[in-house]
Amino acid sequence: MSLFAATFSEAFSLLATFDDRIAEIVVLSLRVSGSAVLIGLLLGLPLGACLAIGNFPGKHTLSVLMNGLMGAPSVVVGVVVYLLLSRSGPLGDYGLLYTPAAMVFAQSLLVIPLMAAITRQVIEDAWQRYAEELRVMRFSWWQSVTTLLYDCRHSLVVAVLAGLGRAMSEVGAVMIVGGNIDRATRVMTTTIALETSKGDLPLAIALGVVLVVVILALNAFAFAMRGWAMRRYG
């Protein structure tokens, strides 16, 4: 049997047993990425909507900055968060470095600009269609934001899924601020990188398969729920 076939055979054997070590890594990955996406929902979506319909000095500059931050290098974000959370940093007293909380913080900084930029485009298109009606009904600025966010909720599923994909596939930032500590801050992507460097390819392949399946399953679930909600509520 070739090395390629033997590696995949052993990887699927590991998946068949799905021991506690793999389960622990998968659960931590979902917890960290899910928390980052939730923060992105609470901050990124309203921020994007405010940029779409707001009229204030520096709006164009802020929009360009937000679009640029969509592709921010994760290692740069990781270094910045590391400096903030280190003992000599402004947040060092909280002792968050090398904890899952630090990983959530770093992933949130990567997810929020992405979700905000996508939301801004979706809400901006809706604002062009409904701006006159909302003004006639004397909606306040904040009422317009919340109304358009609700009206575009089905389209904004794309923003959530983009944020989820960005968070779950991230390696650099979480490696720097989490330290990839076994049974503490080791997630799927950092474990794949570590085990590949160690030559343990079966475990790396097994976790890679789990990562892809999880992302595909969450995407399928989100689109199924979106379709059900559109049929039921319009």
C-alpha cells in the first residue's frame, strides 16, 4: 500500500474511533469560533448597517478601512493582540494570554470587519430602495438600521457564514495568542499544523476531514434554515 493510501486509511481509522483527544479539540474549536461569530453578529452587523445608511464625516474613509481589514493578515492581528494581553500590555493584568478567551478576542478582530463589510453592502442596496419610504414614515436613524437589518436577515446569512469560515480556518492569530497548549488552547487548525510538522499525517488528515465536514454541515444547516424561514415568513 502506498504512503498516500496508508495515511488516509489510518486517518479514517482514527475517525472511526473518535477518541477523547479528537473530541476535545473539535469541541474547543467550535466553542472559540462560535463565540467569535456571535460577537461578530452583535457588533459587525450593526456597524455595517450604520456605515450603509449613516451620513457623517469620514464615512467613505471608514468604509474603505473596513473593506481593507477584511483581508487583514491573521499573524499581524495575533501579534497586536499578543502585545495587548502580554504582562507589559494594557490588558496584561487580566491574565488572558494563552487562554481560549484570547483566541476568541483575536478571531473576533478578524471576523467583525468581514461581517461588517458584507453587511454594509447588503444594507446599502436595501437603503437605496427603501430610503424614501422610511423618511416618509419618519423613522429615526436607529429605527432605519434595525428595520433594514430585520428585512435583510435572510441575505445576511452570507455574512454569518463568511465570518464562520474565517474563524474556523484561522491558524496564525490563535497560534500566537493561544500557544497551542495541549488540552487547553489546541484547536483543529493549530493541531493540523503541529501534527503535520511532527510527521503525524494521519491525525492531521483526520482533523482536516472533521474541519471540512463541520464547515459544510453548518453551511448546509444555515441555508436550510434560511430557506425554511423564507417559505414560512417571506
